[in-house]
Amino acid sequence: MDNLIKDKKILVVDDEEDLLKLLYTVFTKEGFRKIYTAETGQKGLELFENVKPDIILLDIMLPDKEGYEICKKIRETSTVPILFLSAKSEEVDKILGFALGGDDYVTKPFSPKEVAYRVKAHLRRSSMHENNEDKEISFGPFLVNNEKMEVRKNGEILDLKPKELRLFLYMASHPNQILSKEKICDEVWGEEYIGFDNTIMVHIRRLREKIEDNPSKPKFIINVKGLGYKLIVKDE
């Protein structure tokens, strides 16, 4: 893990100078060496383009742009993990953050140590996906390319949102296995399951609309009542 930390680039976008300094200090003590900070959304986007960070910590209330807007912009081209930092603690704010492509949501005030732990956890998951030996998974009409982060159906690239893509890639890596909502939430969202039931169901429904011939009668992603979901790759 030490080598992973040393080589990974963190981008923190927040307008609180003291918070930026605190996080910079904590990350440095934890072994990170490539830490970039921005106090405005515009500078954050510029650093994103120039630095190509491995993970982003993003404040929602910025002086020039909302963090939600920046997240949407980043999600047009990247699946880099995004952790929202916000004083907004309402459930609706968290749901919106995840719906727009966020991977985690940390409410201010927070423990810098906890944030560092969450960053390491997300980087570990990203590294596991990058090192997946099965670069391509083919089944039925689908061709899943983990390296290119794309899914094709009958040769056509599916227009999947980043979270839908990560959800399908995760399920494709565990074919014919019952995946509990708790496990899906932990592996795809990097969060505890509590409060995520509706979020997961919404993403499953949207994914079905894009991959199934008849979403109301799915034959690929099926619901196993009381247990979770299963991606059918072949007859068992």
C-alpha cells in the first residue's frame, strides 16, 4: 500500500484555506507525496485536466461553481473517484451527490484521519479494478472491456453513466453470483448500505433500461427476492 500511496495524485477543491492546509498535512503524514489543492471550481477543473488526479475531494459550496456542477463536468470524461466534502448533511443532498456520480460524501466537520482512510479505501478499490486480469469479459451479446471502461452490446457501445458503468463492470466480474445490496453498496459506492436502498434500485432500473431488450422482464440482471441481484451470464 505504501507504494500505491506514494504514486497516487490527490486533488482537493475547497475554498477554506485552513482546511486545505490541514488535509495537505494529514495526507503528507499518511505517505502521500502528490497533493494538489484549489480554492475555486475553475482552478479545480484546470488541475483536473492538467494533473489527471487519481482521486478528487470536492467541496459543494464554492465561490464560483457548485461542486455538483464540477462533478457532472468531470463525469463526462472520467470515472476517477470523487468524494464530496460538504456542510450539507440532509439526505437529499447526499442522494443528489451520488446520483451525479459521486463515490463518497463526507459531512463537515469531519475527522481528517477518517477522510484519509476513505481516500485509501477508494484508491485500493480502484487499484483492484485496474489490476483485474480479465481485461475483457464476453457473454451473450455483451463485450465488457475493463481497461477501456466500456460495454458493448451487439457491437454497439452502450451510453452508460459512470456509476451505471461501474455497477455493470462489478456485476460482470461476479457472474451468476447473488450480490447483496450491502455488497454492491460497499464495492461500487464505497459506503455503508444504510440509506442506499432506493439509490441502488434506481441505478439497477436505469441499467436495465439500457442493457435489457425488455426492462420490465429482465433476463440479464435479475432480482433474487430478499437476497439481492444476480447477473446471468449463462444457464446454470
